[in-house]
Amino acid sequence: MAQPLPKIFLARHGQTQWSLSGQHTGRSDIPLTAEGEQNARRLGERLAKITDPIAIVLTSPVQRARRTAELAGFGDRAQVDPDLYEWDYGEYEGRKTADIRRERPDWQLFRDGVPGGETLEQVAARADRVIARVRAAGGNAILFSSGHILRVLGARWCVFEPSAAGHLDLGTASLSVLSYEHSLEEPVVRLWNDREHLNP
């Protein structure tokens, strides 16, 4: 019998004050809110239903991702991977899109990038390295990180241009699943931005 094709579970961290307000949170180490912690536990209840073995668990170095992994029940297994850091927003760190657009009315992150931070191509290169690491593990994986890097990772998994990530919305404490259709040469998105586990 053929081995089941691996699944990659993408877990965005729980709510923070900055995700709630819409501020760009790259390298700033912002903690989860009380609601964010509760949602991380609910995400863990969802992940606990996975019956297939998990070959590797990776997390971004920042506390919002590490704490989400811990509350979800994977703190003892999660390996820190700096490639899962959120986009470095440079001069736009801590700023809201609406405020940026008062200065640059037509600004779009995935098209225009940020001054003094990472380029989209640099973020995509990190996503590609994570994908290579996960594939080398040879099984199912869970990744805990932030919205924009996970969106880029989803686009790159499907061999899309990194800018396609602009069309992949991702809420806090959401679960997405990447896998394959018929073979390892056919990567697909199985589930995206699912937050059903957060419903009371």
C-alpha cells in the first residue's frame, strides 16, 4: 500500500494587541492577549485530532508563535527556525496600512514592499528554505508563525510567484493545510484560513 502523502499544517499565532489594532508586527516581540491564549488552546484542540504521526514541528522565534505552540500542546517538540520570522517591515513596523496609505495612497505590501526592511524576494527565499526543510523531514509537519510569512509560504508551496500571497488572507489562530494531490510533484492547498475551532 502506498504511503499517505505528507500534510503541512500552518498555524498562525493567536491574537496580540497589534494584530487586533492592525499594526504591522514583524520583529517586535508582542505577547498574546488573553483571548489570543484562549484561541491558541482551541487551536491545540483542533490539532490534537490529527491522527497521523508528525515528523517535525517548527516555530518562529518570537513569543507570540512560541507561546501559541506551547498552548497548543507542541511546546516540547517545536524547534525554533529563524526562517519562520515574520516579514521585517523596516520603517513600517508598528504602523497600520491606513496610516501608510495617507502618505502612499496606492501602497500594497506584496507589490511595493517596505522601506528599510526585507524585500518580498527575501521573504520568499526564507519560505523556500522552510519548505525544503519540511520536505527533507519526510512526513507531516506543523509550522507556527505569523500571517504574512505563512501566506508567502502557501504561495511558494504551490509554485506561485510570491506576490500571489497578497490574495491569501489569514486570520489569527487559523489553521491551513498544504499537501499534494496524486504525487509529490503536485503540491496543493487542502485547507486555508480555517477558524471553525474558534466558534464557541
